[in-house]
Amino acid sequence: MIVVATEDFEVYHGVVGELRDRGLTFTTVEPGDQLPDGTAVVVTAADESHDPGGVDVVRADPENPRRAVDEVAALLRGGDGKLIVGIDPGDRPGIAVCSGEMIVAAFQVPADRVAEAVHEELAEAVDPLVRIGDGARLLGARIIDDLGDVTVELVDETGTTPHLGTGTRGMGDVLAAVNIARIEGEEIESREIDPTAGELKRIKERSREASETNRAIGEALARRVADGQLTIEEALAEHRDDGDTNDA
């Protein structure tokens, strides 16, 4: 059983709200009161000295009650609470945050927001791990660079996207990210990619689609986009300013 024991109003309402949202059974007591039989974990505020002894205690930050409930869920399921983030790279990467066997959060964000979203999830986490699929090579390499000082493993993502039934459109990238999070990979600090002709062609096609005049950037600019030096929009601006006429 989960017991919430705190005099902190913000912690109480934040934690109770998260527990209800997840359908977790809990009860509340005043700090210092006798705990109910079967108590497995007690949630209290980070700055409270309440320590009932004999059970696991999770100390919650009023600014981040979800993190405390993540820890509670991991403890109840015998997990060690280690956070592992799986990323399925692409134009709209899927992100899954796992604690033990629990999926505690899932997102789908633009590629240029992946690192920001991951850093928010890993704030204050102890020894977290990020696992990223080896597909969408150019975007994946850029995400790895953007993640900075985080342990990253490159995972063979073959077969990680499941079959999607009716009504599950758009979930494939997130579910693939869950599977990626559960596969051991090779630790990597960066990924040097020499773009193929096909990858450069796709960048040019994307620039044509984004161009108001239906003109594609040339190969030199496409390579700079592939290397992460420019966004498509920045490359198009240089294309206009420099009079780059090497259209695809």
C-alpha cells in the first residue's frame, strides 16, 4: 500500500493527483501517525524529517510530484528506479521514459526539441541512460550531439516498430521508442555520418517543399544541413541571399 504522509499542501495535492491519474491505490495519514498494515512505501515532502522506519520512503519535490510517483511505482514493482530513455529518431521522434519495467512517460516531439525534452526528464536522475535507434542516421547523429553529457547507447532498431491495429495511428514511433529503451546497445559519444546521395536528395526535396518558390537548395547547402550546421529554413535563406542556383 502507498501512504501519503505530509503537511506540505503542495506536495500533498501534487502527489495525490498523480496517484489518482495513474489509478494507484493509496491512503493518507498525518505525519507521525501509525501506518496502516501492509504499508509498502511512504511519500513525504523533501524537507520534512518524517521517517517511519521499516518501509521505503520517497521524498517529493512540490515542483515535480510526478518524479516521486515514478519512484513509488518502480519500488512497488521491484525496480531500481534507474531511468532509461528510448528514442526512435525521425522527423517526429518518439521518446519513452522507463523506470524498471514501468513506462513513466512518453512523447512525440519535433526533432529539434528531443534533447530539451530528454534533459527535462532526466533532471536530478541518478546515472540515467539514453538508448537511441540507429535509423534516421542524420537526425539520430544530430540528437546524440545535442544530448551532450549523457550516457548514450546506439541500438539496432530492426523490428522495434510493432504492427499497429485500427485506431493506433501515430503511436508507432512512441512504441518503437519503448522497445528501443529495453534493448542493450553500444555506448557512443558521437556518430560521424557521411550522407549518402539518397539522404542528400531527401534533404533537397524537403527544402523544395519548404520553399515559397518551389526551388531546392544545392548540394553544398544540403551537406551542411546533413551535418547539422544549418536547418532547412536557414539553408533556404542562404540559398536566396547567395543566389545558389544549383537546384535539384
